[in-house]
Amino acid sequence: MATPTTAPGSNKYTALAAMVFAVAMTFIDQTIVSIAVPDISGELGISASAIQWVINGYLLSLSAFFAFGGRLADILGHRRMVLIGVTIFAVSSALCGATPKGDGAEAWLIIFRVIQGFGAALLFPAALAIVVAAFPLQQRGRALAIFFGISGGLTAIGPILGGWLTQYTWRAIFWVNVPVAIIAVVLTLLARVNPSHRREKLDWRGACLIVAGMALSVLGLQQASTWGWDSWRTWLSIVAGIVILVIFVLVELRTEVPLIKVRIFKDRAFTIDNAVLFFGLMAFVPLFFFASVYSQLSLGLSANGAGLYLLIFFGGFVVAAQIGGRMLDSGGARSPLILGCAIGTIGFALWARSLTTLQEDNQWYWIVLSGAGIGFFLGPASTDAVNRAINASYGEVTGITQTLRNYGSSLSLAILGTVLLQVGRSKFTDSLTGLGVPPADASAAANSLMSSTGGGATAANAVPPSIREAAFAAIQRDYAEASRVVFYGMAIALFVALCFALFHPGGKVTVENSEPAGPARKSEPTGPVEKSGPVEKSGPVEKSGPVEKSGPVDPPVAPA
């Protein structure tokens, strides 16, 4: 049983409101940054590869440090880690918005985006633990529904807010986090959250291994477009990253208090839930980056228009998420997982096929269908994973699911980003050569286009005036064709998730899984523990009958 996280005289609803504000920044940032990519690149002159690191550096940092953040929150206290995480996130956000122009812009923005991800990794697991422990089991499901419903709903607001703020300056998409952070800090202090913590060792060895393994594997995949697939640096990074992650698993199996309890994966349903999340999020999270750039470059939409384009996706997502939750409650996770992955695979494939029409009206059916597919499986897979993990706390299990989700997103963005750059270069070079441009000049213009996401007009100006109009049309068409390959890649990822979902054992979890007593905490529970009968020895209290668990409905997207 979790130790209460609110002190005497505290208000659990104030704690809930505080945590909603705290994590709101991470959800909004998931989509708001993607909308501003062309404006950021155009003003700062940042390359396409660097822009991908602006997005992926956040995701990679979040996934690599999430389990570390959860364990650190248990050791140092949840309230303390929320306050530290919010502060780091807000300060790094402000510094992202203050990125100076010039040669150091790329490094500045990427470094503070990575720090922003680190702050989110400290913040999120502690915030979730506070909400879980503040409410008794009978009220927890409703509290978590509010927590994830409001916070996750902000993901859909991101595109609209991003488009509106970008009209003034792209820097505002980062500065908007500062007032939200101030409100979160004030409410957290007013909630009087219990500063309890555990006396446990921190698995520094595991933390270093997982950070190094994830960073190297993603580095090699993302830099392949620059270094080349035949470069020793590319393969050294990828292979070294994979080897280090294998070593991490072996070390965790032999560690008394591991960073991640690898043995939890012995449960078949838990493993399949996480496999579905890993491959499913390969389509979901990178979508916002690729669709935003496509809509502005190929369709010629403004930042506001790109926001509306992405908002269509959430139309299907929100409705399907509600239906998927009810399917989970009535019959378990297997059906919504299979249905969602199947619909998502079809939706993304048909969306990919329609991209080259360059007409938004021909796409919105498939955009809605794609959103519905993700909506059906995301919440049920996340909740079922929590319910299946026996003898583990909410924080520990959420740490595992969020780590895998964000790592899958990082890998996908690295792989598909490399594919986009290479396919785009090849197609645009061929188009310019066909227009009579010498091969060397055509190759240079193609590199200019694909090295910057600031817009096609700049690249078109690099060719002779007599063919600029034709060149601009070619840019729109060729970028759409390159994007189509990427969207087919996301459909394949969802198909792999479907293959895993078919092996889900099904069934409902009807018994509350007890959190292990663990090492003694510094503060005592603030209320009596009710028992169903005499207990002969200390340890987790067994319930007198099955209790249907209202597990947390995970957010539509991992914070990024």
C-alpha cells in the first residue's frame, strides 16, 4: 500500500490541481515545438539534422532519465522532486526561448532542450506518485482520469497554441512555460504534500548504462544521414549502444535495488503491453514533427494552418480513447489493442498514399482514422501494464512504460528522419536534373533544401529564374513523396505492434496488486490502515476479496 503523500491539513484536490499544472508544460511541449520548426530553422539558420535533435534530444533525455527520476523521487521525496523538476524545466524553457542568433545557436538550443527533458523526467514520475497516494483506491481512478484527461488534452491544444504564438515569435512557445511553472510551484506549496521518502540506494551504475546505451544507439541512427551508412562512426555508435543496453539488462538482474525491475517482463501480458507501446509510439510521437513540416512545406499552410491540420488527428483520437477505455473495463486490453493497431495501420497507410495529392481535403478521412487507431490502444495498453505488474509501485511501472515509449519515439524519429533526408535529396536532385540543371548544381540545391526546414522558396531561389516556378512545384511534390515513405514506415511500426497484440493473453485484472513494503520511510502514514482480519506478520495487507482496480489511464502522449 502506498504511503500517503499529503500531510495533515492538506487538500488532495489542491495537490491534484498542482500536479496537473506541473505536467501540463510537458504535454503542451510535445506538439507545440513541432509547429514552430520552420520558423526556428529560418530565423536561426539551423540545419534539418540539428532541428531533429531539438525534438529528439528532449525525447531521448526524457526516456533515458525517466526511471532514474522515479527512483530519485522515492529516495529524496516526491514533493522535492516536483519542485526541482518544475524549476529545471521552466528555466531551461526560458533559455531555449532566449537562444542567440549566430554560430552557437544549434548547440545552445539542443543543450537546453536536453536539460528540459531531464527536468520533465524528474517531474513526471513524482507528480504521478503524489496523485496516486493522495487519493484512496476508491477515488483514485476518477482522480487519475482527471489528471491524464486534462493534461493529455493539452496535447491537442499544442498545435493551435503553437500556431498562434508563432505568429508573434517562435520564442513564445518556450516562454509560455514560465507562468505555468510558477502556478504549479505555488499550488504544490499550498497543497502541503508530505515530504516522506525512502532510505534506499540509488542504482548509479544502471543509470549510467541506460543513458549511454540509449544515447549512442540513437546518435548512430540519426547521424547516418550525415556520416553515411558506410561510415564506421555510424555502426560503432549503433552497435555500442545496443551492447551497452544488453549489459544494462544483465546488470539489473543482479542488482539488489535495480533502476528497472527487469524481472517484471516475465509476465506475458505486461511484456506485450509494452511492446505495443514501444512500436505504437514510433508512429504517434514523430508524427507531429513530420506532419507539421509536410503541411507547411508541401501544402503551403501557415503555422496556424498546420496546427489545425494536426488537430484533425485528435478528433479521432479523443473519441476512440473513450471507447477503448470502456472496452478495457468490460473485457480487458486485448480487444482494444488489436482493434487500435489494425485501424492505425490502415489509417497511416491510406494517409501516406494521399500525401502526394497535395490536397488537404483528400486526407482528413485518413487523418481521423489514424488518430482513432492510436486512441483505441494507447490508454488500455498503458493501464493494463500497470495492473499486470505485481509487487511493483505505480511509479516503478510507469517508469518502465514511459522509458520504452519515449525510447521507441526517439529511435523512430532518428530512423525516419534519416530516411526523409536521403529520399528527399535523391528525388529533388532528379527533378532539377530533369529541368536542365547541371547534376552538380542540382545536387547542391537538393542539399540546400534538405539541410534546412525553413521553406522551399529559399531553395528554389538557388536555381535559375527561368525554372524557379517549376522548381518550387517540384520541391512541394518531392517533399510529399519523401514524407509518404516516412508515413508508410509509421504504418509498418503499427503493423508490428498489431502482431504483438495478437498474442496478448486477454482477461481482466480484478485483484489490486500490492506495493511492496520496501525499506522504512522517514515519515509514518497519516491515517489508520484498515485490515480485513488479523495479520500474523508484517508485510503487505491482503484484501479479503477481489477488488477491481481502476488503474491509471496513461496520457495520450509521453511528455516531450
